[in-house]
Amino acid sequence: MASQAATLRGDEYCARLPTPPRIVVPPPTANISLAPEFNLHPIAKSGPLSAINYDNMTTGSLLDWSYERRRQAQQILPFLYLGPMSAVKDRDFLRTEGITLLMAVRQRHSFESKIMQAALNVADEINIQKQALDMSSAHQLVSSFTRASVAINEHMNSRPDAKVLVFCESGNERSAAVVAAYLMDILADVDHIKAMQIVQAQRFCVNFDDNVKRLLQGYWDLLQARRTTATVDTGGRAKRHLEREMDSDGMDIDETGDDTERFGSRTFAPFVDAA
């Protein structure tokens, strides 16, 4: 039997299943009163979103947050609110704030869905619009991001005084993710981290768990890809920073040496020969 050379592990490691790295959302920049400060600009150069003064956002000190505010809705943007189902039943609040669209984010074919439908019917009582984003699983949450953006923007284009309240049962999970995704969709220089910061600074009780954080990160990557593809040269082809040639089998041939540049300087090895 051939002998094998002894090896030693090159670094500490564990035997657990591989997991993606945690996404850490640091607190936003705050002033001396601990009120968050954001410098927001819309991507749109024309239309109702470009005409809004985002400096008029209502931002309160984080020290002012109280448990009772969980049952209320908070303003995330001048025209966009986030809250729980209980806030939708507050007809005086809806009238005072001038809400014109109720948007429910709910689980399809569930008891919760029936309860939220009753809350949506408040829209009929006070003569405003309503819409439901139904999903059968948590993975369908990503598909609701684009649907929500389209619906909100269409409503914004339909009337100059438009204001939208997005809600789920708690106002802390699915609806918070939809609002964060919308911020990435319409605001310049707002990635998934900053979007979550903005939402959490306005509604301190929201819960972005690891799965939702990764969904938002994936949506941000998708938005970047869309925007890159939309940038075309005069010939109509999408601009690419790295051109690759294809062989007859359709496989990438790295003739630029970029793989060598990326990996050539790496000296780490998981195992090393024993002395």
C-alpha cells in the first residue's frame, strides 16, 4: 500500500454546512438629536417622483420610539407609509394623512388573507383605492417587489395628491421588505443596506431576518443588472466592461488573463505538507 504524505490544516475551520455570510445593517447617520439624516434623490428626471421634495420626510428621534407606535403607520417617504393592519382600520388616520391607496401584502389562501381582505374593504367605505399583493410562499416575495413598484408608480401618475399605505398583518416583515425594495427601485444610490436603514429608522420595529436580507440583496443585484443592460451604445448593444470570445462549443475562453489576476496572488491553502 502506497504511503501518503502527512498534511496539516492550514487554518481553523468547522464541519457545519456552508452558509452565506450574515448581512449586517448598521444604524444610519444621525444628528445630535439622534434623528436619522438621509440625502435622497429620485432616479426619475421627470414625472411626479422627480417633483417631490424628499427633504420634507418626517424623521423623529430614535429616542422617541415607543411600543405603542408598533400599532401605527409611519411615513417612509413623503407619499409612502408603512404600517400594520390595525392602522388601516383607523379611518381618521387615513383621512387626516390623505391616503389614496391601500396596498396589502398577504399570504394567499390563508386565514390571514381573509382578515386582511376585511381591512382592505375600509377603502370602499372612505372611497379610496385598494390593491392586494398575494403570494403563496416566502420565495414569491421577490416577484411582488416589481409588482408593487409598478402599482405604486401608476397610482402616483394617476393623481397629484397620491399617498400609499403598504401594510401586512404586523407591518414589520413582508410589507417592510416591499417598501425597502421600492426605495431601491426609485431612489439613486440606495442599495439594499441603505433601503433597510431608511425603513428601520422610520419604523423601528421592522424585522429584516436573514432570508429577507438576502432577498433584498438579490433584488438589488437584479436592479443593477437591469440598469446596466438599459445603458446601450449607439449601435444598440449593451455596454460590457469585459469582452470574452466564445469557442465553437460556446465555452468562455479567458484570453484577457483576468482569472490569473484574480486568483494568481492567492497563497492560502486549506492543507499544507507537514514538516
